[in-house]
Amino acid sequence: MQVRIEVHRGPWAGMRPVEIVERKGLGHPDTICDMLSEQLSVALSRKYLDEFGLVLHHNVDKALLAAGRAEPAFGGGRILEPMDIYLAGRATSEVRGKPVPVRALAEETATAWLRANIHALAPERDVRIHCLLRPGSGDLVDLFMRQRDEGAYLANDTSCGAGFAPLTDLERAVLAVERSLNAPQFKAEFPETGEDIKVMGVREHDRIGLTISCAFIGRFLRDMTAYNEAKDRLLAATLESASNATALDVSVLVNAADDIANGSVYLTVVGTSAEGGDDGQTGRGNRVNGLITPGRPMTLEALAGKNPVTHVGKLYNAAASRLAAAIVAEVPGVMEAECYLVSEIGSRVDRPRMTYLRVGCHEGVLSADSEDAIRAIAEREIASVPLLWKAFLLQAMSVS
């Protein structure tokens, strides 16, 4: 295995004068598409395992959400036209004459996830689900089945993955804020907050500014005064969550486009802009670590919905993040690490064509012992790539 290691001597993300980080929350249309794609992949994988003893070929990473129409109002509001969710991609639908209930799995998993995670939405009334899954192409199905005969998982694409560690103060704060605002206990206490929460963070030197976009739900707010009070509560909760993630100074702005004087505010019926204002698509949101980080290495791969056994666009992004984190945690003197993995279609997933590592050291120089340790960690982590599918099926590894 070719492993190249480079010492990076420039300023890393957390040391640069400006840093920008974004996270699209649980109810954002793009995140909804990601989660429905991944839930379907997990359901298919488990079905294949139960029925045939192995995970069969599928890539269901092409979900599209077309927003509906809504009429929000204080004290109520109504959905005028449901949102449409199209679940598309490829999935094995028959093996040796035995059918796989792909359509039923798609509809059931999508409905169950929406009901469990968007608290003010009624899937049977507010959403139309369209299953457009088709069987896979013959050559990729054949490549997928060769893993059984050759005893190795073979990459179904020539692709790359990228990851980094550790998270900066800004990255930790953005992640912590959205997760706390969308936590079940927060929603139970403040049901007026919808799950469509986006956090944009900007750090200038040692000051962090967070802009929060939150879809408030009209049925839980009697009037504009109640709306303003809800915004104040959200702002206070944001500051508290951010302060637990960073010691840097943090300022917060909630729903910057509101025009209170003219009664124009971010009010919704079910707590997501997908009800009437914003479409969504798998792969346009958060990366494998839950963040959008333009100043860091990342790829355009949609992890959600890709099969967890041979699709290196999924596996290598997850593996790269794990490898970078392991290097920082286990090698003394290494402050930060970036990892890039490149695959070649038809090759074993645990034999990338290239493993490229960039590390930042306290001394600016990497000792021979440290380099040997990094190579050993790389070999260990890459050898475990064929086992990552288990973590995805257990949902111990998030895609958003």
C-alpha cells in the first residue's frame, strides 16, 4: 500500500484569521433527503442480509424533495399542497426468482423517519412519496457479486475520500448548537421550534459569529410578541450550547431576514422550509462529520444512500476521517491531520491506490518513530475498511 506523508508547516484552519463553517439541521430539505436515502440503504442492507446472507448491490443516493405549498399563520396555518419526495437510484429487486420488496421498504422507511424526526409533520397528509428505484446495471452488479467468489470487497468506482482532525472551536460550536436545538428534550420544551435549523458560523481571529435560521411553527405561537419571545429563548439556548463547546467570544443572530415592523417573519406550518419554500437533494448538505467546511478537505460525494460494502465514495470519506482522528489521538506531537484516499474500480477496498497524509507537528518536524507510527495506524485503519459496513448498518456512524 502506498502511503505518502507530508508535514504541513502553514497555519491550520483553527489558526487562520478567518474561518467559515456551516451545518444544515435535521429538518433542512437537503438533510431530509440525506437521511431518507441512508435509512433506505440501511433497510435494504438488512433485508438482503436476512434473506440472502450478504448485502447486495444498491445505490439509493438520488433523493429529491420538491417543496409543497403552505399558508402559515399564528395560532395555526395549513398545508395547501404536500411536498413531493422522489426516492431514486438502483437496488437489487430480485435474486434467483425471489423478489425483494424495494418499493414497500422505501415507502415504509421514509414515512417512519419523517414521523419520528419532524415533530409537527404528518407524513400521510403533508408528504407524497414516490419510489423510482430501478435494478442496477449489469456490470456493476457482476462486480458486486464477485466479492462473494473472491472473498474480498471490490471498489465499485474510481473515487476519492477526504477527512481531517481535530475539529476547531468553530466547528465544534456549530455542530453542538444545531444538535442541542434539535435534541428531543429541547423540542419537548420548546415545540414552537421546527427542525429546519441552519447554523452559519464565521470566526474572525478569536471572535465567533453564529447566524441561526430557524423555522418557527405557527400553531404554537399566538402572535408576534410570542414569536419574539421564542427567538429570545432560542438565542439564549444557542449561547449556552456554544459556550460549552468553546471558550471564544460568541455572538448570535436569529432569523436575520425578519422584518418585525411589517410582520414578515420565518413562520411555518410544520417546521421545515420544505413545506413551501425550499427544495432538497441528497448530497448537497453536510459531509460525513456533519459539517460543511469550505476551508478544509472534503469531496462532493453523497455518502447517504450509497451501499456500505463496496462504494468507496462512502467508505473512503468515513475511513479518511477515522484515520485522521486516530493519528491525532495516538501520535505524540501531532496537532492536526488531513487524510486523502484514492480508489481504483475493481481493486480491493482495503488497498487504495494512494493514501496521502498531511500532518501538523508542534516541532514542525516529524521524527522517524512518529512516521513509523503513522504508517502503522494507516495500515490498521485501512485494513478495517471492509468492516465499516457493520457500523453503518448499526447506525453507529452518521452520514449527517
